[in-house]
Amino acid sequence: MKRSIVSIENLSHRYSKDWAIRDISFEILEVGVLGLLGSNGAGKSTTMNILCGVLSQTAGKVTIDGADLRLEPELAKRKLGFLPQNAPLHLDLTVDEYLIYCAYLRDIPKGKISYAVDQAKEKCGISHFGKRLINNLSGGYRQRVGIAQAIIHHPKLVVLDEPTNGLDPNQILEVRKLIKEIAEERSVIFSTHMLSEVQATCRDIKMIENGRLVFADTMEAFNNYILPDSMLITMNNPPEVSSFLEIGGITDAQVISDKTFRLRFSASDAISQKIIEISVARGWELSEIALERSSLDEIFAQLSNRPQPRR
Ligand SMILES: Nc1ncnc2c1ncn2[C@@H]1O[C@H](COP(=O)(O)OP(=O)(O)OP(=O)(O)O)[C@@H](O)[C@H]1O
């Protein structure tokens, strides 16, 4: 059975009088990548900051590998590595100098620092940049240095706040690959407001909206949840819009222009195949058909309105 490394129970936080997060509970498994998805202001950073011990919660409990973050903060924090949204890099140090400094901060015994630095550099693909000033590295490599400092003490949990923000497409692919690699032997949680980031990297997904947990399941379950439920069709010789409603499985038909319509359908296999066949049989001259997925905003809205969040 898969073991969890982090337990978050009924976590709530209030800044002055407004609640930023309310009654959030979930577990994080000891291996793999978990994505924390939410729109701006949803409560991601508040949750991440509490999880890292940077912010003390108003109510609730966080346990990391059995250590209560509030009661045993030092023990709990030894088990985690953190890369905040703005990586805490010293641009005027070389990669080696910076990682040695981080190793001291992490209380790694003097005799083991050099080995720890080499291992972290190797894991993050920056061994050849040891003598390079961080200021002279590209954004993608700076982010690798940030991840190296987060894993230098072999934490069981690594927390990454929007780790691909501001990177170019190639750098994003490289950092995603690195995140997956470091998650082969530990738990990684990262926050993002981009669905594509979570879909590309994560096994599990937690979604928060307006401070509440609105979805918690596997990425596969999430992808099933957002299966397309409408399509845009264009026909050179379309029928009356009401004709579409006579097709089994079509629940709504909307006129977009003379020749283009949006059809909504109930969960049904091969509905587009059916439309194509009927269109050919009746001479509607179908020229284009495209399935539409819900936008992230629609998904957030749907999930936020659900009565019971799924754990
Ligand atoms: N220091 C603070 N004082 C008062 N309110 C705050 C503070 N930090 C965050 N908030 C509020 O708490 C709520 C949650 O904010 P939080 O930063 O956790 O969201 P987020 O999901 O990380 O958003 P973003 O992606 O924009 O960083 C928001 O309404 C925000 O305005």
C-alpha cells in the first residue's frame, strides 16, 4: 500500500479578518509529483507557506513524516526542501559557493558537504557549472540551482512554488523533466495556476478555489472529469438547427453563424462519428468538426459549486 509522507488536517488561515483557506485536508504520498492547482488568490501560496513552516496556520495541523510542524518545527523542517517562487539565489556567488553555503544552513556535517554538493549538482545537471557565477546562468539553469539547494540535504518532501514561471518553452520542458526525476525517490509538491503544468508533470492533483479544496484525485480522474461535452461544427448545407436535437445524445444546439453550430452532448462514445455519418447521409456537407473542452475557469466554477469536495 502507498504510504503518505504528509498529512494536512483541517487547515485554515486568516489574514486579519479574512479567511484565505478554510478547512483543507489532504495527504501527500511519499513518492511522486503532486500538483496544487488554483487560480490567482485561491490560497496556494498560503497553503505552501504553511506547509514549509514559513507561516503559522490559524487552525489545523500539518505532519511531515510523523513530525508535527508546529510542535516539532526543527525536526519537520529537516525533512523538507523548499524552492519559493523567487528562488533565494545569491547572484554574486558561484554555483559551488552558493550550494556549500546552503549545505551549511542545512546542517550537513562539514566532512560531507563536498559530496552533498556534488550529488545535488549531478542530479540537477549542473556539474559543469560549479565555478560559474549564478548571475551568468540562464533562467532555466538558475532554476536548476534553486532545485539543487532544495534537495541538497536529501529531504523526503520537496515543495516548489510555481517552478516553471518565467521560463522559455525549452527550459520549461527541462525543468519538468528534472522535477519528475527528483520525484522518483521522494515526494514533490508544486503549485501552479496553469492546468497544462499539472497535466504534464503530476500523478495526483489537488485543486483549491476560494480557499477551499474543490478536487483531490489522480490526474487520470481529473482528465476524465473534463472530457469534452460540446463540439463546434461547420456545414456548407446545414439543416434547421432543430434537426440536430433529433440526433440521439445531442442535448443542445446553438447557432454561431449561418454555417456554424455548437452542439452539446451527454457523455457518449463516438458522437462525432455519428454526426459525420448523418451529415453524409443527409447531404449537410460537413466541413469542420472540433471537440471543445471546458476552460479552466469553467472547471473551477463547476468544481467550486459542487456540494462535497472529493478527497
Ligand atoms: N499577507 C496577506 N495579508 C492579507 N491577505 C493576504 C495576504 N496574503 C494573501 N492574502 C489573501 O489571501 C488569499 C489567498 O492568497 P494566496 O496568495 O494564498 O493565493 P494564491 O493562490 O497563491 O494566489 P497567487 O497565484 O496570485 O499567488 C487572497 O485573497 C489574498 O489576497
